[in-house]
Amino acid sequence: MRALTWQGKRDVRVETVPDPEIVDATDIIVRITSTGICGSDLHLYEVLGPFLDPGDILGHEPMGIVEETGAKVTEVAVGDRVVVPFNISCGTCWMCRQGLQSQCETTQVTDRGMGAALFGFSKLYGQVPGGQAELLRVPFGNTLPVKVAHGPPDQRFVYLSDVLPTAWQSVAYAGIPPGGSVTVLGLGPIGDMAARIALHRGAAQVFGVDLVPERLARARARGVHTLDLNVYGKGVGDEIRRLTEGRGSDAVIEAVGMEAHGAPLSRAAQNLAGRLPDALGEKVMGHAGVDSMAAFNTAVDAVRRGGTISLIGVYGGSVDPVPMRTLFDKQIQLRMGQANVKHWVDVILPLLNDEDVLGVDDFATHTLPLEQGPQAYQSLQEKRDGMIKTILTP
């Protein structure tokens, strides 16, 4: 089969690799029809090279048609159309029963001290082949895949793999009071969708902060009050307070996280790690404060006293400086974590109809063949060609 593989920093290639096979009796093989490129894929492209090996297959936002099933699979059949959540969760352990599929005890990467394994996301999360490929082996065929109807286009459903549940969780964790306000920092796909969901769920004021004109225009068209970081800079918090009777917003959703082009010291550490042998590079990345904290600090500034920060952007450092005095003094509640995809599917799926209240049908800015994946990664990393969300079609 053809698959998009990691070969080095800023070097991904579509290559011919062996087809996946049934390993366990509850496995299924899915022929991928659509697969997204996520912002966190760019962390692999740019920053997290020490945790990858050349040839690793990337991608964790796939959907397609079941092509083969193991002997013990009873809940899906060959020909069924399924979306594959990015968390690899068994659905039956204690954590899964609590709705914490991202902490699945069956697939936790215990040798790394990490949570549930993820498709296509480095040694930190199990080094499991990903979904930017023609075929994907999916374990837990009875409990993991999300079966969807035939008929509507893939883009009606493909975001159930990551974007929709991740954004939904960020809004749920934000605890926006009825008629309240929320600031979304970062209007990439997750932040954009989080703003849409916040409006759908009744937030009276949704502020969106970014510096990319296309992202700002896209959110503004959906009713978001946008703030251009190029204009407001470090004064974002002041402007939010001006718009909220001097208090700040009830909640902030921080959808930026680790940026490859963050603060100079962060960038230097990242570049150093990328040049070191894997073992040393892992130590630098895993035990150094390599993240730019600019977005997080803006969240702390912009949220009102007694408010909530919902952190959905991915961070990679283990000793990042956190303003504890301010967090404590402002009585800020902080929630975060990988999305528990299966926990949110039942509430989201009924919204994916012809009414399209969340605008999923035209959410992608680009739909490209898998073979153009390397160019798409480059365009997304450089934020050019108006590319915000890309779907690849194997």
C-alpha cells in the first residue's frame, strides 16, 4: 500500500509499504477513504523527531470502509463505513468505563509513563502505524470504530476522529456559564471548531484570537468577535477586559500549545534535540522546558478571577514555567488533556445531518490526494495558500 511516512525533520514522503494484517481476532482492516492532517502532526514534522524512526506512518484522523475482520469481530462487518478515533482504547477497562478513553489501561504506554496509545503519533504513544495510508489495522474492532451511515460525503463524519470531540471537550471543560463569555486562543481547526461549538451551546460572547488573516476571517464569518494578535499583541487581555466590564472572560480555551516557532530559547532547544542522537534528543525533549508559554500566559491574563482555563493545545515540555502565584491568586480552575473521543461521539453524531449546524461539510480548506501529502505538510507548517484544514484522499 501507499502511506505517508516520516523520514526526518520537515521530511515526509509517500512510499510503498507492506499492507497491514490481522494480528488479533478482534482486529479489523479499514480501507481509508479520507484522512486529515492535524496541527499536532506538525509537531512530529518539526519538533518531535527524537521520538520517531524513519518510515513511521503518520496520521490519526482517518475514516473508511471495513475490508477485513478478525474471527471475533461481531459489531462491524466488511463493507461498513467507520470513523477511527485517534485514541486506541479498549472500551472495557476501568478508565474507558469512566469516559477517559485517552487513559485506557489496556493500551497505556507504561514504559514511557504515558496514557493511551495513539495512531501515528511517535514512540511516546506506542509508535502505532497511522492512518495517512491506504489501509489501517484497527484493534478492538467491536468497541473502537464509530459506524456511520453510507451516503453523505466523508467530510460529514471524518472530524469525529479528532477535531469534533477534541473541540467539544475543550468547550465542556471550559464550563462556560449560561450566557457567559469565552476567549479562544488560536483559530486553527480545533480553536475554530471550539468557537463554533461554544456559540452552538449558548455562549453569549465568543472572542477568537489569532494572527493569520484567513483564520480570523473564517471565524468572524461564523459570528466570533475576532482579535488580531498583530494588532493587540500583549494587550489582548486588556481588550478582553474592556469587552467584559473589566473582568475578563468567564473561560479561556487555549488551543495553541506547543508552537515550533515559539520563543527563541524554546526554538533553540528544539533544534538542538533534533540534531542529537535519538537517545540524547529524547532526554532534551522529555526533560527540558522546551515550550513557549506565551499562549498559556495570555490565557491566565485574559480569564476573569474565578474563571476556567481549558487547555487543549498540545505541550511537550516537562518543566515549563507556570505562573502559580497568579493562578492561585485569581482562583483559576484549570482543565486539560487529550480528548476522550468515544465519550463525546453520542452527543455530537446527531448534529452531523443536512442542517450542518457546525459547518463540517465545508470545514476543510483543501482536499488533496495522498500523494500530495508532503506538499500539504509544508503549506500547513508555513501557513500559506490559505490552508487551514486539509483532508487527504488515498
